[in-house]
Amino acid sequence: MGRRIDRETVHYPGRDDADLINILASIEETDISIIFVEQPNGSVKVSWRAQPGFDVSKIALSFGGGGHPAASGAEVNGSLTDVQAAVLEQTLPLVDGGHSV
């Protein structure tokens, strides 16, 4: 129910979270986009999208996920707050320091 309210609050018409991450990734000034979706089982689904030159698949792999350099994901056990902190800790150096992890 909370996710529906979140979507309505920001006037997002889609129902699929993959659509949202793709919209965020299409913003020209964005190098890497991340979306976090709490799951009913106590985990968090994390999706990364990256512009050419950035490889987010290595980060997703470190969380037990996978994908491609430009589009990857993982389902991570933990609270939203803890997962966000861990993911951002590993992702921010990629953006701040260059194009490799």
C-alpha cells in the first residue's frame, strides 16, 4: 500500500518499478540511478542504471545480484535504511572517482 501512495504523491503513473528506474536513467545529467524497493520478505530490491562508461554490474555482484554494466540489480536482506547506506557507500566512489570500481 505504501508504494502506491508514494507513486501517487510524485504523480508517477507507472506500476512497474523498472519503468521508474529507466525514467530516472534517461535524465541527461545523471551518471547512475538507483532505486530501492522494500519487499514483503524483509529484503530490499535494488536496481542500478548507468550511463556508458560506468559499470554497475560489479556493485550488484558484490550484493549477490548481477546484470550488465549499464543495468543491474540485486535483492539484499536488511532494512531499507541499512541497505541504502551499504549500496551508496559502494556506489558513490564510482561516481566520484571515475568509471571503475
